[in-house]
Amino acid sequence: MATKHHATANYKDLMDIGFPEHTAKDIIQRAKKIAIENFNRDSQADKNVIKLDKSPFDNRRLGIAPTEIVEELIGFSLSGVLESEKEDG
């Protein structure tokens, strides 16, 4: 059976695997910043796409970031770790 890949992660996901709260929130904040930079770069490059005014992650109150970017920052995959945490909990 294929594991379900989460498109986004939040700081509580990172805390569940052992990161301190402040560190987890910092990682999410960094990942959001990278997502916004990627969005801005990609939206300028592709002229044939319906344009959004800004990245969906460009919102201070939004506490999620793309899992793929979070994984790049922390250096390992969250998919297996988060699934095993949910099964244990």
C-alpha cells in the first residue's frame, strides 16, 4: 500500500518528531519564505498560466508550508515519520 504524502506540514508535525517549538516554527517560517520566492520566480517565468496575485503561503497567519521544502531544510523525509506517529498516537 502506498503511503499518503502530505502536501503541507505545520510546526506541530515537527514538534511531534522531536523539534523544540521555537525551532519548529522557525523551520516552517523559512519554508514559507522559500515557497514564496519559488512562486514569484515561477510566476514570472511562465506566461501561459493563470496568475495569482501572490503565493498561497504569503500569509502571516497561515502556519503551514510545503512538506517538500520542509524536508529539504531538515534533511530527511517526513512521510514515514508522520505516518508512524499517527499510528502510534
